[in-house]
Amino acid sequence: MMSSAKSDEDRLSQLVEAFTELGPTWVRWVNACLPSDAVSYVRMRLLTALQRDGERSMGELATGLGVTPRRVTALVEALEADGLVERRPHPTDRRSTLVAITDGGLKAQQVGWEQHRAEVAQAFGDLSQPEQAQLLSISKTLTQIMRARLADRPSPQQADCGPTVRPCSS
């Protein structure tokens, strides 16, 4: 019985170590695959959220991207200066600002995101189809488990730059 508990503990430790290495490596891969003429990864994520979900408040964007409100403000200001998003007052909440993607932002998002996704997907192409299916299933399950466990914990202080390896740059 003791050897079974020890092997379970060893396997869990190996999983923690594997994911500790996978996380930063995945982030570096995702950033390395970003087209050189595209906006930064966090800006691309913001444009993608607006393209997918439509107009959103600054608070919704910060929560959805996992960045601080201050960081989302800097991102939106930079994207607005480039003509990729526009802000307007919320029609019923005077304290809130809504952000929408512009036609230029939509074009930049579509081109950049499609190139980026195709480039990132190359890593998964090195897995067999059964491995891809298994990884997809496990990833979805693990994400749900982590979200449920996170819901029971106080929110940790989030970094201004979110989950990127690139230096903070608006």
C-alpha cells in the first residue's frame, strides 16, 4: 500500500515539474510565433476578444485578459492611437467606457491572428492524431478543474503585463 501512495506522490510531483517547465516554454513559443509586423501578443488578445465578443467595457476586458485595469487602459490607449479600437461612453453607466474594434483593427486582428494561430499549431502537428485528441480532452478538463479551484481562492495580485514573456510595451 505504501509503494502505491509513494508512486502517486512521485507522479504528481513529476506532473508539477513538467507543467512548471511547459508553462514558460509555451509562452515563449506563442510569442515567438507572432508575426513580426503584428501588434504585441497582449494587444492581439485584446483585439481578438473584441472581434469575438463585440463591444466591451474596460473592466470586462481587464477581467477577460487577466490584466489589471491600469494595463487595459494603457493597451486601449495605444490601440486607439493606432486607429484599431475606439472608445465611447457607456449609454447607461456614466462611470464605464465601452471599447469597440474598428475596421482597421478587425483587419489587423484577422490577418495577424490567423497567421499566429497557424504558426503556433505547428507544435501540435508533431503529435499523432490520438495524442492530439487526448491532449485536447485533458487540457479542457484540467482548465475546468483549475477554474473551479481558482473560484474558491482569493484573487492574487495580477502582473501588469499579463501572461506574456515580452517586456511590457503598450
